[in-house]
Amino acid sequence: MLGYVRCEEGELKVKHQRLYRAVYCGLCHSARVHRARCLLPLFRYDFVFLALMRMLAFSDEIRFEKNFCLLHPFRKKSLRLADNASLRYTVFAACVLIWEKLKDDLTDGDVSFFRRLLCRWEARFFGRAVKKMCRRTPSYAPLPQRIARILEEGRALEKNGAELDDMCENFASCMAEIASFGAEGREKTLLHGVGDLLGRAIYTLDALEDVPKDQKSGAFNPLLKNEDPLSKENLCRLDLVFSFYIEQMKQILILFEGDPALSALCENIIGLGLPGAARKIFQPKNGEVQ
């Protein structure tokens, strides 16, 4: 479910583009510092949005540092965001999510033998990283259990052939928990709202994109309960629902009070990046859906 939550870089000002990349580099550096190196090969720009929202909500200090990247040793030194609480938490949340995804793959009957071996090997590293970070920051400890419980409920829903709304609600609960974990009061309400809507949007896109693959493999997909999931009528309905999620997230984002540069990046991701990802999924199936 990665690859949807990115900004539209062509629409960013230069200073905002620099900040966006600096947050990514800051996350990568934080993963190395806090013993989560297993995350580096799997790091995606999707996690930058979580860090941006948390920094916006908690008004974390934005401080740049010179960065020499071991993964790109021949590039000139760039700027990275200095380590802060939101970056550390995002690294931890990313490890938890990927760990749970790997454990889910191990229970999937469609996974090949060699892929299962790789998942088992990767899951050991991510599990160790999560446990180490929980020992270093005890306040993180409740999150893995909460996420595991929510996703276990999701697997039970799959076995019972749940509808799309039920699956969206389950994944929305997971994303809302991750987004708002550790927050209180107004900030918790706002982060929970964005996480909930983002989870619904991501699951909808992922389910739609996986329809052809799941039709061939016979894997569970709530959209396959429809006789023609890729019909014009069904695509238009999903497009309207997705647009509703986007508009609701925009309304919540207005309520945040924080750094204007962070707000601008979040607005770009919600208003342009996510809809852009959706168009790539909707349009090849029906050019009339906008």
C-alpha cells in the first residue's frame, strides 16, 4: 500500500521542495541513528507525510544539517532535517507497519516458497528493530500491540468476505492510531481525523489497483464481490467516494496551526499528490473518470 502518498514536486516552490527532500533524508538518518537500518532499503516517501503532519501538529523545531549520504557517495552534500521527536516516531511507526505487513505475507497462501523465506528473514530484523526502539522509548510500547490487534481484526474480516466499507474502516482505524499515537486534546482529534480518512483513501486505491491481479490469483478483494468491479458505474462511484475523502482531509488541514512551509507540503500531498496517484489508477480503466 505504498506509493500513493507523495507530493506533486512540479508544483512545489524551491524552498518547499528542499524541505520535502530534507525530511526524507532526516528520516533515513534517524533510522540509522536509532538502530532501524533494516528500514533503509524499504523506505518510501509515503512516510514523509506522517512526519510532516506530526511536526505540524507538535510544532517541532525545523533545523537543517549538512548531509553526506553513504548510499549516494558521489553526490554533493545536501541538507537533511535534524533529528526530532516526529522523525523518530515516524521511523518507529514505519518499522511497525512493515513488520506487520511481512507477518501478513507469511500467512498468505499465495506467497511463493522463496518469497516466504525472504519475508521470514526480513520479519526477524524488523521485529528486533521494533523491540529495540520500544526499550529505548518505553512510551512507544503500546503501539505494536494496538496495530497488531487492528490488523488481526482485518484478517478476520477478510475470511468472512467483508464489504469494502468494512475493510476501509479497519485500515482507517490502523492509520488513525498511527497518526494520533501519543497526541492529546485538539492535536489528537485532528491527527486522528486525517489518519482515518487517509486510511480509507489508501485502501480504496489499493483494492482497485489490485483487481486484475486478485481476479487471476483468487485472492480476497472486497471489490470482487461486484459482478463488474471495473464498470463505468462502479468506477464513478469509487471516484466520488475518494474525492469526498480528499475534501474532508483538506478541511481538517485548515484547522492545523503550525509552520506555513509544512502546511504547504501537506496541502500539496493531499490536494495534488493523492489525486494524481488516483488518476493513474482510474484513467487506464476508464478514461472518462476524472
